Amino acid sequence: MLAYFTTAPMEPADALLVAHKVGYTAIGIRLAALSEGGDFSPLCENPALLRQTIARMQDTGVSVFDVEGVRLEEQFRVGHYDRLFAVAAELRAKVLSVISYDPDERRRIDSFAKLCDAAAEFNFTAALEFIPYSAIPDLHSAVRMLRQAQRPNARIVVDFLHASWSKLTSADLDALPQDWLSHAQLCDAPAEKPATREGLIHIARYARLLPGDGAIDVPGRLRDLPDGVPISIEVPNVEQLTAHGAEEWARRALLATRQVLKKNKGATDEDDNSNSECRASLHSTHTGASGSRDVPH
């Protein structure tokens, strides 16, 4: 699927059209800003824009997979997101992506539990993303959050960039219950990790690289994922987006992803039968079927 950040800022109806032209089967949408002055699509405040988006979904056959815009912080109130839930339901989204900057663990667990309960009324899963410069800096912190919240629709997002920066291992993913993983966000990044919070944020939001162009072991990380995990291609790069335009940048991101998947499949085909599950996982990545990893062919 085409992540919101890859072509942001872009109206959802335009993103759906780009996705359709290039070959994606789903997109992500951000319905509220996640940082002060941050980009988002104002479908909650603009009924005409919402109608246009739904009509474009019907015309193209491209769906909305996840909705971003939920942030757990000190002043969190679940009722603040009532309109976001309603619009996400109209878009037939499946997942609410969640981040947290609340430093108080007990409070953020309580907030996450309340969010999950509200999301369950719409049949959404609530997918918590760990980010090194957030209150949930790594997978271990995210797992602790889910164990404490104890909500059946709670999930975790694995972003390849944040996984690399937080030194996520294959063993870490192996230990994660498979049904706790919502989806993965695919990208690459420079070899050197920035030393400052500001540097981390700059790379994450404005300067990611295409899969295969950086230092992340993208094929290895793909092999670590369990079968059936949807993949979102999230490659925000302001310089490249400006140079090539949204449609071409989205196309390059998809082509680069396919190349990585193709190389990965070739490598696993040389392995013995002990890796059959890995081969099956990579095959499912290309099916585009419901429940499989969403990288169309």
C-alpha cells in the first residue's frame, strides 16, 4: 500500500488516483496533524472532500487501509477523536495508527486501553508505532504497552527505519505473537544514525531512501516478518518528491520494493526446506489478496 507520508501533502482523492495509476491497491490517510503545523487531510472538517474521496475510492477500486492522526499525550481524551473514528468508518479503514508522547506510563496505558475500546466499536484495530524519539522508543516498550492494556484489538506497527534505529533483532520479532503485528512500513535509510533528536526527525519525515538504496537490511527484515503481514511503502523524501513529482516518486518506490522482493525471493529459493515458511511469506507478499501483504504486482 502507499503510505500517506510518501506523497504528502496530497489530497486523498489525488493519492487514490496516483495509487491506481501506479499499481497500489490501498493507501493510508492522515486525518489529524501529529505535530504542530503538521500536514493532514481535512476530511473531518470538509464533507465535500470526504464525499470526493469516497467517490474516488469507488471509481478506482483502491481502498484505505490505515488512518493516522491519533496521538497519546498528557491531555488525551478519547472523545476528541469521535469525528475521526466516524470518518475512518466511512472510508472503511481497517487500522488506526497510534503514536505516544505521554511520559507517564500508567496514564498512556490507560489512554491506549480507552482508545482500543472506542476503536472496537467500529471494528478497528489500534496499531501502536514505536519511534525512538517518542514515549514508546522500541518494540519492547510497545509489547509492554499491549500486555498492560490487555485489549484484543491492540496491535503493533513495525517501521523499518525505527526498527533499525532501535536495534530490533530477528529474535525480537520471533518472540512477538504473530497476531500482534498490524503491518510493516518499508523504507531504507543512510548508514549513519543522526546523533540528535532533530536529526532523527528530519530523516524520518523528510529524507528516507528507497528500499535497497540505503544501509538497512531490507531483505533480512522482510524474512523476519510472519506470513500475511500487510506492507506499507513509506518513503518520505522532500528532495526526490519535489524533483520527480508525486506519481513518479510513488512509482519509483513501488518498483524499488518489487526489486527487493524479487532479490529476496531468489535468495530464499536457494535455501533448503527449513526455510519454506519464509518462501511462502514472500510469495504471499505478491498476491494482493485480502489478508496478505499488500504489495501488488
